[in-house]
Amino acid sequence: MLYQLYEFHRALLGPLTAWADAASKSYVNSSSPLSFAPGATRMAAGYELLYRLGKDYEKPEFNIREIEKDGHRIPIIEQVVLENPFCKLLRFKRYADDSTAVAQLKDEPVVLVCAPLSGHHSTLLRETVRTLLQDHKVYLTDWVDARMVDAEVGPFHLDDYVAYIQQFIRHIGAKNLHVISVCQPTVPVLAAISLLASAGEDTPRTMTMMGGPIDARRSPTSVNSLATRHSYNWFETNVIYTVPSNFPGAGRKVYPGFLQHTGFVAMNPGRHMSSHWDFYESLLRGDDDDADSHRRFYNEYNAVLDMAAEYYLDTIRVVFQEFRLAEGTWVVNGELVKPQDITDTALLTIEGELDDISGDGQTRAAHDLCTGIPEFARHHITAEKCGHYGIFSGRRWRDVVYPQLRDFIRTHQQETVAA
């Protein structure tokens, strides 16, 4: 019922937010008489803030049209390579006219970036992808909002997530592939590669785990504490709702995005209130750069998706309550997950010193599990003064983390791990 009430409330707010948007523009448009009224700037700022607080936020575009590389402008075309009901495999294909540039692009490493399925869209990794495109061929998992998936398609479990990753690895080709997982997917990605190794299949040249809960018992954060403080039945009863009839996935059980967004905001309410007030003052000052920065951030931050209930509840139980990967008890589709079977894939783990989502040591725990990987092929980075989002976006990602990740991939691009 909560989902239906939320949709009803959203429908009621629709006319108000549309009116606020129109009013805001009327007070800044030079062709409107209202723009000459006393206090027009203040009125425009107030109405725009009201509009942005009440509007719906759709999935943003990646908007990666080109990159600049070695003095050349390289066009980027976004392609759907594979399409499953709950996830699309995207490729950001680079093009060049210069024969030298074409040869260089062709020889660069291939990476598969596994985006989180934890509330936000994969566009959250836009900067990660844009940076990687400087030196790599880039594929990305693009997860679908569960409320848009017809209920007749059936459920989506954590085991299905693992199977999707295996399918993508096989499709791209594991022998020359480098897999990067950011936050939540570190667990299913490690499982997927472990199962490939156990089955005697090719595994990627490298796997990079960034800020993920490989062993959520280590340095537990507020996110971990929430999962251990409540029972599995509590989550099933209190956060799972049915998609209303106005969406293609009507009748599907989900963990709604709006609930997760509420949780995000509740973690730092003061910071968000201050940010919105700063936005209002930026509009009053006419500081367009600051105002645009605020709009870009919240266009992404406020755009959330629903997660299939089965997947969400599986994750709560397997990752955050029973710690099955770390305990060596996780069975996926009838097969025991054995990270120790990985021998030919180099491992890089990356943590942020100030990460308040995946605590210190949670990602580094992968080294204790992947004992079959030679010591020389296992590396760890702790990014100083870096929070969770800083390890894959922002200045520290570009200047500190990425150069080390790029060099790690290059080192293992031309050699196999097993000597």
C-alpha cells in the first residue's frame, strides 16, 4: 500500500512542481514582465528550489559523446551489445579516422565495468567510464529498473546476477578481459569468476574490486549494522512492496527506489539541507557554475530504481547476515563458490581511507579468499583522504586511483598470472 500512496502523492505534486518550474522561468526570462518585478531573482530562486525538491528524476543520460586523447577528438558511440530482462551490456565504442590512432585504440585492453545494483542507475559511474575510455575499450553493465520489467518474466535472484556476469564475460571473451567491480558487485563478480575457474573455463586476466563488502564483518559501517540489527523477516515485511498498476512491472515485488533514497538522505540530512540552501544562495548571486554543479549532482543522486525483491533479500541474507562468501558456504545454482580455485587472474583491491559504506578491510578480504593467486599478482590500494564515491569519481579517482589501476591492467595485459 505504501507504494500506491507514494504514487498518489507524486501525482498530487505533479501540477505544483510544473507550476513552480514555469514560475521560476517567468521571473528570469527577459521577455516576461515578471523579470522586472522587485525581488524577481529571489522569487525565481525560490520557485526553482521548490521545483527541484518536488520533481521526478528520471534515469540520466551517460552523455559521453567524445573524449580527447593525444590531441585527437575521439567520438564515442553507446551500443547495446546484449540485452537481458534485468540488465543490458553496453559498449562505449571509440572511433577514429587517423590510421595510427585506430591501431592504438585496437591494441588497448578491454575492461568490463560492473556497476552497482543498489538503488542508483549505472550512470553513477559516468566519470569512471569516461576516464577509462582514455586507455581502454569499455563495456558496462546497465541494470534495468525492476518496476519496468513485466512480472511475467519471473523473479530475479542473486544467483541470476552471478549468471549474468558470467554470460557477459563469456560474450566479451575472458582471455583478454579485465573486470572492474564497484561496490556491491564485488561479491557476485568474485563468485562468477570463482565458478568459471572451478569449471575449468577461461577467467579474466585481472579483476579489480573497489569498495565492496567481500567480508562485511570487518569494520562494520551503519549500512552493515542495519542488516544485522534486523531479521530477514523484518526486511521482507517492512521494505518489500508491490509495483502499482501504472508501471510495466505491475504486481512485481520490489524494494522501491524511493525507500532507498530516503535512507540515503537520512544518513546525512544536515548535509543535504545545507546543499539545497547553498544552491538557493548560488542562484541569488548568479553563480551559474555552482548552481549547475548542484543540478548535475542531484539529477544523478535523486534518480533511483527499484530492485527485485528476491535479489535484495538474497543480498541481505547472503552478504550482510550470513557472510557466505567469506565463510566459504555460498552455493550458487548448486555449485559451491571457491575463490581459491582462481589461479590465472590477477587481483587488485581498492579501498577508501574514509569510506563510510564499505569499511576498512571489507574489500581487502578478497586476498584471504583468493589463495590460489600468486602473491606477485595480488595488489591492494588504500586511497588516502578518500571516501566511498571518491574511489571511482572526482579528483582523487582521476589523479590517484586511476593511474594505479591503469598501470595494474597494463602490467598484466601482456602476461599470464601463472608463471
